Amino acid sequence: MTGGKNSMDGKKNSMETFRKVLRYLGAYRILLVLSVLLAAASVILQLAIPLLFGEAIDAMIAAGKVDFETIRFYLGRILVMLLACGAASWLMSLVNNRLTYGVVQDIRKKAIRKLQALPLSYLDRHSTGDLVSRMTADATLLSDGLLLGFTQFFSGVIAILVTLAFMISKSLLITAMVLVLTPVSFFIAKWIASRSFQMFLRQSEARGQQTALIEEMIGNQKLVQAFGYEARSLERFAANNQKLQEYSQKAVFYSSLTNPSTRFVNNVIYALVAFAGAFLILAGNLTVGGLSVLLSYANQYMKPFNDISSVVTELQNAMACAARIFEFLEEEEESADPPEILSAAKGEVAVRHVDFSYDPKKPLIQDFCLETEPGMRVAIVGPTGCGKTTFINLLMRFYDVDRGEILVDGKRIDQISRHSLRKNFGMVLQDTWLKHDTVRENIRFGKPEATDEEIRQAAMEAKSWEFIRRLPEGLDTVLNEDSLSQGQKQLLCITRVMLCRPPMLILDEATSSIDTRTEIQIQQAFDRLMEGRTSFIVAHRLSTIRNADRILVMKDGVIVERGTHGELLEENGLYRKLYESMTVQEA
């Protein structure tokens, strides 16, 4: 019963996925109609040729009785039909390529737009490698399957119908015999295909997991070697590779049964046509040329079934890949953005009784309250995992609060567009991100219209100009993963914010990868940048936040202390312990 249920579920999922693909094909209905017409023309021309050969054979009546004029006439028509058939097939290939890759291009465009619209929580739950696999490998396999389907599937169906029509014109009895045996071949192909879909789906999922693992190992190879993780990483890869091999072998095994099974049925049909045709000739109900036509059509008639059975295998793989892509495309997006825009903010931020948790069973931020005036510097400190960065995520509305509200200039942030909110913040994170492009384009990422003079000024303020001008091509140097040190990468990220000069700042461990001497220089630059701007500073180095107007000390998602540096030291609480431990470490 379980096997039957899985088979039905697989069939249902495959059909649902196919219907979704058809919706994308709707945008190319003209090309689709043209493809079908060209396939029909190609098939009809190709199948008309055996009729002409049959007529030519019947012109050879006996020894010395050959109608060469008739033979030349039919051979000339055969040549013309061959040329016309070749031209139709060539045009059909062009149309099918345009149609297939147009559909996959549309799917990829929608996928990348979907990626931008998904909440951060979705990206946190799914590996980058799996998402990349869906948008690249799965999309490529879908395009290959669709191309093969349009090239052979439509042609095969039309070939079957046209062949039947031509066979009926020659012998209704033999045509009926062929039709009776046809469902056997079709049933075998259908039975195998219904079982291959689930295997192809699991194969695609395992491939995505393998891509994620490979990306993880390549991106963190230094850590893998530093901690001697090579053997365990190889074990993980071997286990994943073994699973992929098993699913792939089962998928190939089921799909490979189709062709030989249908070919066996086809050969039986061909033999029966020859046997029955011989008796019809002896009875005077069929000519030798007619039998040659029927044998040719019996072979032509069953060949599309072989082609279609092969296509069905590829389409099952393509539909399995498409199912993974559509699963991604149908994920719930971020809530719709309100139309209200936050223009240049003054920097008045109010956080009122905010609760938030990633997991409802594990509360994180609880009853968070904060009122800031424009230009105020707020520092947030506390042990690792206490909720400091989570608060920043809420402030930028990467996540929405579970309870309470956050206001900027008196406006609730869930009632203004995310883009306008984030445009008012300049953000420097502990984790650096630079794209594979020139230094210039990396710096003016948030301000594309910036001039070189503006970039140079921002770089000088951020203390990055010294190493930028020493690069091989200065601002035109193209960066890759190993072009800069971690500290230099962070300086470029700081320069990026310096250039934009937003009304509010968020510094989340912004100087964690910079040496102490450079940090002092950067801190001076930040002091100038933060002048008159509301700033939120997350830092482990407590020496960098002494001048903050207000320091929030967090523990287990709750603000346990608040005040200035001097006030908190006098309280002799958690802040003092953190400060003293940090002082000992720096000493």
C-alpha cells in the first residue's frame, strides 16, 4: 500500500509541476504553435517518403518490365521532400531553442528576484549551496529536458498519428493489429516512468546537498586545515556522495528499463506485420510495394514510442528539478512594503517593549526599551549570544518584532518602506563583504554616482587611502578573495559608509579585524562621522565605547544595566566585570 501511495503522490506532484511549467510556456505560445506546425510538417514530409518508395517499387513489375520514367518521377519528389523535411527540422530546432531557453531564462529571473524578496529567516534556514544548485544546476537540467521534449515529444506524437493514417490507407487489418499491441509498449513506459520521478527528485536533492557541502569546504578550507577537519570532511562528503550514487543508480536503472522493454514489443509487432503482410500478398490484397510501405511504417510507428519513452525519462528528471525550483519560487515572501517613505531622518529612535525570538520555544529579546535623541551615541555590550546583533537586525527590519514597536522620527518602522528605512542607516559589520569588481565600484556600492574625488576623500577619512594607492592599479584594481587582508577589507567597508554619510550609523564590531593603532585612527574618523548622527555601536572592545552617551548592558536578551561608562563602573555590576576582564586581556 505504501508503494502504491508513493507512486500516486509522485504522479500527482509530477503533473502539478508540469502544469506550472506550462504556465511559463504561455508567454511563448506563438513559438509553441510554430514548433508544433514545423514538427507536423517535418513528420508528414518524412512519412510521405515511404509511400513514394512503395510506388517506385511497384513500378518494377518484372524482369525487363521496369517503368524508369515513373521511378525517376518518384525519386525526384523524394529528393524535394528530403530537402523540405531537413529545412523544417532545422527551423524547428531554432524555434525550440528559443522557446526552451526563454522559459528557463524567465524562471531564473524570477528566482533571483525571489531571492531579493525572501525574508532573512529563510536564508538563515537554507544553505547557500542548495539555493545555488536550484538556480543553476536544476535550471540547466530543466532546460535540457524541455529542449529534448519539444524536439522529440511533439514530433513523436505527430509521427504516431500520421503513421496510423498512412497505414490505414494501405491495410486496415494490419493497422488494427498494430493498434491492439500498442498499449503494451505504452503501459510498460508509463509504469517505469511513474517510479523514476521520485528517484530523480531525491537525486536532485542529494546533488543540492553535495553542492552546499563542497561550497562550505572550499569557502572554509583554512579552518578545515587549521583544525585538522580534513578526515571528517571527507567522511561527510563520502556519505553524501554515496547517497547521491544510490539515488542516481536507481533513477538510471528504472529509466534504462524503458527503451529495451518497448523495443522488444516493437520487434514483435514488426515480425507480425511482415508475417500477416506476406499472406495478404499471396491473397492478392497487398502488393510488394505496399508491404514495404507497411513494414517501413511499422518501424516508423514504433520508433516514436522509443523516442517518447526516452524523452519521458529526461522529462521526469527535468520535472524533479523543476519541482525544487518551484518550491523555492513559492516560498512566502516578506510582508508587503507600506508606501510611506522615510526621508532624511533626524535620528530619533524609540524602542518600546520589544520581544523577539527566532524559535517561539526559546525567548531571546524580552521587553527591550530605548529612547534616543538625534545625535546620541548608544553602545550595546554583553556576553556572546545575549542579543546584541539581533537587536540590530530588528532595527534594520531584517526581522519583524514579535511584540512591541520600533519608531524612527515618530514613525513605526513596519509602516514605512524597508528601502527608505535602510537608506537612512550606514552599516559596518564584523563580516566583510566585497564583490568581485574594482576598488572604486566596491566603495561606491551605496552611492553609484560618486566621483573619484569623493571616493578619495572618504578613503582618506577612513584611513584606507594609503593601501589603496599602493595597489597595482589603484582604484581600478579588481579585487578577488586574496587581494586584501581582512583588516584592509574592513577598511574598505568603512570607506563605503564614509562615502554615503547616512543620518544614522550602525557599527557592529566594525573594528574587530583592525590592529590597535589603526583602530585608534579609525575611531577618530568615526568620531567625526558620528558627529550629529544617531549611532548604535556593538563592541567587544569596551575601550572603544567609553565616550558613548548611553551604554546598554545585555544578558540573555534583557537589558540589565544602562548608563554612561563612569556610571556603570560605579554600579560595580556586569559592565564592570566585562570591562575589567577586557582590560586584563588588552594588557
